[in-house]
Amino acid sequence: MRPPDAQRLFDLSPDLLGILDAEGRILAANPAWNAYVPLEVDDLYGWPFLELLRDEDIEDARAAFAAGSGEQPTNRWQRRDGEEAWVRWSIERVHGSSHTYVVGRDVTPLVQRAESLAHGAHEPDESDLGLRLARELHDGVLQMLTGASLQVEAIIRMPEADRDTALLRLKGVASALNQEQKDLRLLVEELRSEATIPYDSVPTAEQRLRAVLERIRGVWDMEFTLDVHGVNPPPQVARTLARLVQEAAVNAIRHGPASQVSVELGPREGGLMLRVSDNGFGFPFKGVLDHDELRAQRLGPLSLKHRVEDAGWSLSIDSSATGSTITVFVPSNGESGP
């Protein structure tokens, strides 16, 4: 039973909110689903989520659910009004729980905009700021806010005797949210001024990575190490690297569950190498898979793979029962690495 205020938020959200059981059946769905499915919300109870998707989208969605939190598959839906819509899903499976929480956001305008640019319909202009900012908000800020919300809920359930510990954890969450707000302002300024902003007036790659890891530590109470070996790539590259570190670290903490994350950035022949290692339980698969193998077998975090591919980079994952290592290659010539 949800508290009244939480129920109101659940009912009023324009996003599709859902709770699934261990078998992927819908246990709860908010009224926003009415616009996207041929059933009434009350009739969705017990309905397999995957059966609502188009056949060609089922395998990608199945792989995303198998990988767990942090995944953001995007698929097509036929709205009740007859229009085709693209919905991007955020998936959250809390360690130790049999439930999976899903949030679906209609990103049709963003997909249409991206397709228009891909086909050369017109040159990029100021409106591209909205497209890029929306992705950063969805992939970065939303992930941090979700983590903060889960931590606050856990703190609320702490016994009165642990009040001092609870206050300390709340301060950590508040500090992380404050830094996220500052970074969001910086992001908007960088996107607006990317062509003219002085190179030495923005944070270095090391500063960005450390800030991200400090925020994660404030929310998730994990330990980290950071080693940057004398490199400072351009702001656009550094920003993407920071988001990759955030996604990789948060995924490891949520599903590892890892308590230690190590990040290393340094030169490599033909470019740069980013390595994120953790002491969790690894991915569902074990062994080392390169980028092509991850794509062919539909393994690894989808959102992380998409961000890497969009940048023209490549990644590999080494997964074992004692942790995982994600390695990203950033070519200096702009082409995909090995």
C-alpha cells in the first residue's frame, strides 16, 4: 500500500510507471498507460510486459531486463489515437527484491529529430541543444535522482537509534544533489557555448571524474580510487567519459552489489583508454567480450553501449564472480577503436 502522496504522484505522472514481478508480469501500472495499450489499466494486472511489445522489439527488451538496472531500451508503441510513439524505458531492479520497476517516457520528438538530422534534412541549430540536453537529463541526472530517492526511502526506514547515521547519510545525499545541480548548470553553459568557450575555463577530465565519483559516494556510500595519467581530453570527450563512469559505477553498486570502484584514464596507442573496475558479482555472463561480441550476443548494459557507439568509440567487458572491468577505447582519429 503506497502512502497517499506517493499514490497521487503515481497517478498523475505523465510517464508510464510500472511494477513487474520476477516473471515480468505487471503488478501495478499508472493511468498514463491508457494512452499506449489497448487494455484498461486495471486489466493489465498479471499481463506479461513483453507481450505488449512488437515482435521485433522483444529480444532487445528481454536482454535489457536480463542485464538489470541502468538499461534504457527504446521501442515503438501504437497509441490509442493511432499515432506511432517511441518510448524509452528506465529499468530498476533493486538487489534482493523480486520486483522490477519500470519508467517509460515518450521520446517520439527526440527520435524524429535524430532521424531528421541523420538524413541531412537540415543543419544542426539551436534546437539541437534540447535533444542533447534531454539525453543528458535522462541518462545522467535521472539516474542520480533515482539513486537519491532510493537512499532517502532506506533512510526513512532506519530505526530511531540510528538517527546520527541517518543524518550523516542524508547530508551525503544532499551534497550529491547540490553538486548535480551545479553540473547541470555547467552542462547547459557548455552546450550553448561549445564553439567559443575557452578550453581552460572548464573542469579538467580528472576534476569531472572525481566530482562524479564523489557524488556517487555521497548517495551510495561506496569507496573509489581514481588515477588519471597525464591526459586531459577536450570538454566534450571528458563529459562523455564522466557519464560512462557514472553509469558503470552505479550499475555495479546496484547489482554487484559492489562496494569499491576503481577508475583509470590514460593514454593508449592511437587514443585514450578508460577502465572502470569493481568488486561486485560481475555481469550475468562470465569471461571477456569485446564490442562486437557484446553486440552479437546482446550482452552488457544497453545504455552504456549506445553512448559508446554514438561517440564512435568501443568497449570490452571482463566479468567474473569477483567483479567486472569495463574498458573503453577512445580513438584519437575519431574512428572506432579495436
